[in-house]
Amino acid sequence: MDNKIVIFDTTLRDGEQSPGASLNIFEKLEIARQLVRLNVDVIEAGFPVSSPAQFEAVKRIADESPAVIAALARAKEADIKAAAEALKSAQKPRIHTFSSTSDIHILGKFGDEKYGKTLQEKRNTVIKMSYDAVAYAKTFVQDVEYSAEDAGRTDIGYLSEVVEAAIEAGATTVNIPDTTGYTFPEEFGKIIGELRRRVKNIDKAIISVHCHNDLGLAVANTLSALTNGARQVECAVNGIGERAGNASLEEIVMAIKVRKDLCGFYTGINSPEIFNTSRMVSGFTGLVIQPNKAIVGENAFAHESGIHQDGMLKNKQTYEIITPELVGVNKTRIVLGRHSGRHGLESRLKELGYNSKGEELQAVYEKFLALADKKKEIFDEDLRVLMGDKVRKEEEYFELVSLQVQSGTTAIPTATVGIKTGEEILQESAIGDGPVDACFNAIERALNIKPEVEAYHVRSVTSGRQAMGEAIIRLRCNEKSFTGRGISTDIIEASARAFLQAANQEYLYLKKLSPIEGEEELSVA
Ligand code: KIV
Ligand code: ZN
């Protein structure tokens, strides 16, 4: 058995399903290009039938990417057709179709009698649906992946039957998801081992795993599956995804690399691109990386205690199992300033993974100069923040044109905002508990909205007095979350911009994402 592990990245599909993390098409394209530099084997670009925006994103990524591009489809003809259509121009298309297999899911989702009266009849229907879906997908592409949703809680005998049927219908990869992140590593590894023993045609397909992190075990479960014979892992950058997320790409890749002595596996990942990829995904999704996150957290290579620092000075191997350079963390800080030219900016952006050219580069350059006027030194983190801000702004319906705030220990915090929308300027004032709350209240009045603030973070993205402040906010409007991000050297302005951007996301969603065939926009685990 070959020990190469296929890395199937689902940042743009399952990852994008993280609450509030919706990405626009420009951001998806930038991330897909960066995933190519990272050298992942498969990019799952989206779920085409779920909305016109998803369809378009998969299509645009398929048009230009040399990687295998996967598109998700339920075991339904309309879904598979949409996936095939979106993948038409892909050099290496893959249709990824799935059906639920656990009794809990079958009884919950296929309760209607048309699927059968008894559990056994319903199970038989699912086998037939799965077989038919794979066979139908095969009429469009050679490379078909089948997933048994909630396999982690599926009876092993029945799971073996479903997997066998999918392979018989032509599946080239069979994916075993622990959809709810329920299993323990040994237990999950055993499922893979059992499938290899029970499914008679198993050698005709690659076994893949897709582990969720509800108990914090996604990476451990994935590694256990590999030692039991799985050879594809589905994972997401920074471990983002539904609920507690997916197995983290960087953790799996580095575990395999650092402990090759133990497992003997290898991947094709270009590990020095890990850090850039991680920061790009965090910047565009607005999902902040916890400081102690393995591999990519701010503290992953920081040594705080005296004993550790002393050990590191004597011999780095005392406390360091991965060098920062191996994952692209550059300790020498390259600084740009107001005298840096456009070329200098362009080449540094390129090194950070961004491809700005022409008009777009000019727009970034102008922002860069405006920032350089406010702060002397511009660091990589500033540039990443500028890029995140720029790409999102391509689709802006509300623009903050003025902001005035009064606050102090004795004054009642008051804010006045001016918001441009089309030709109109909306102006409103409001008071609040503090200056930020007053800003939010004024924006709500101007736009006539009343969202719930689900999450709000402010942080400085670089160090020192002139640090840029980044505000990230998640608003809940009509049962859906929208993330906004604002940057400024003034954190109140950054917060107002973040609020407005989230409101903008909602507006875009309502305006553009008209559901298909009367269905709500779909998402799966
Ligand atoms: O978690 C899951 O089961 C999924 C499938 C669609 C692969 O995301
Ligand atoms: Zn999933």
C-alpha cells in the first residue's frame, strides 16, 4: 500500500459553513490559488446546487485551477447535474456525492413512507440512492467520490454494504465521515480496519476520512484512520468548519511530517506555505486563530519561561519539534514605509500569497500610502489586513463616509454617522453605553435594522502605539450570521466599519442569493 496521503481541502466548502464565515467569489479565488501553492491534491470548491453564488464560485475555480476540483452534490440528479455543469471546464473534475447512512439520520431525514415503511426498507432505499447517484455522476466524470454521512454512528455491517454498492457503481474514493465528531480514535480506526476486511471490492477505491472536531478529536481520529488504511484526509485550513470545525490541515500535515519515523506517511504539501495560507483564510473569513493553536497560533513558536528560553539558547531541539521556517513563519520582519514603491509592495504581497495587479494593485497601493501616513512602519500583518479589507470591498452597498464620536468619563457617549448608499447619504445620531455602542446604534437607525450582536472582538494587528486595530463582528439577522471586519488606527472607526460590512453582507445575501427551486440555501455538515 502506498504511503502517500491525499490531502483533500474542504476550506471553501465545509470550512465556509463556519457560522458567519461566508466568502465572496474574489476571496474564494484567492484562497484557491493559495491552496495550489500549498500543493493540496484536491480542492473542494463548493456545493453548486445550493445557490447561484456557490455555482459561480465552483465554476470560476474550475476554470483556472490545475488541482483536482471537487463539487459537492446530494444523492439527487439535480445536484449532480449542477455539480457536473459547474465542473465542466475543470482539468481534473471530481463529483462528490453523499447520502446519510446512520439510523438516526435515516429515520430523521427519510421519515416519509415513500422511502420505505420499516427501517430496513429505508436502509435499502439509501443503498439504491447511493448506487444510482454514483452511477449517474459517472456519466459525467471518471473521478467520483461517495460519502456515507454520519458513518461514525452507522452500523458497521450496513456501512459495509453501502460502501460496497458505491464502489460497484464506480466510486473511486469512498469517504467515511465522522460527521458529528462522536468517535474516539481507536474506535474510528477500527471502523476503517473493519471496512477493509468486510468490503470485498475495497481495493478498487481509496478510503478517505472526514472528521469533525466536536470532542476535539478530529486530528487524532484522522491519524488513527490512516494507520488503519485510509489514504485520503479531508481537512480545512485552521480547522474551520461546521460547529467545532473540521480536522485541521496544518496539524495533520505536520504530524505526518514530524513523526514520519513512526507512521511512514508523506504528503505533497509545500509546508512553508502553511502560514501564509492560514493567515489568508483567517483574514478573509474573519475567524480569528486562537493564540495557542498548534502550528499557526501566535504563540506556537514563542518560548516564555526562563527555563525554556535558556534551553532554546543552548540547543533549539530542547523545546522545538518544528522549526518556524518549516511552516513559513518568518521571524525576520520585513518592514515597508511611505517611501516604498509600488513594486516593493507588489513583490511583498506576492510573497505573502496575494496576486494584486493593475487597477487592484493601484487601489491597494493608495490604501497602503494612506496607512503609511498614519504609521511609520508597515508590517506583514498590516498588509494582510489591508488585503482582507480590499477584497471584501468589491461588493459594497454601504460606505462609511463620516463618523463623529463624543465620549468621556462624564459625557453621554454619542455618535453621528454618515453612510453612503447609492447616491444617497444617510445620516443618524444615537447615544449608547459607550462610544462603540453609540456607533452601532446610529448605524442601526440609519439602515433601519436591529441585528443581534453574536460576537465582537477588537485586537491590534501589529505591536506598538501605532498598531492598526482590527474589529471583527458577527451579526445575527433572520436566523443567519454575517461577519464584518473593519480596520483602522482608530478602534472605534474599525468597529463601525466592521458593523457596516456585516450589514453589507446581509444585504448582499438577501439581494443576490435567491434560492434555487424554492429551497432555502442548503448547507451540510
Ligand atoms: O461532515 C460530513 O459528513 C460532510 C459530508 C458532506 C462529507 O461534510
Ligand atoms: Zn463535514
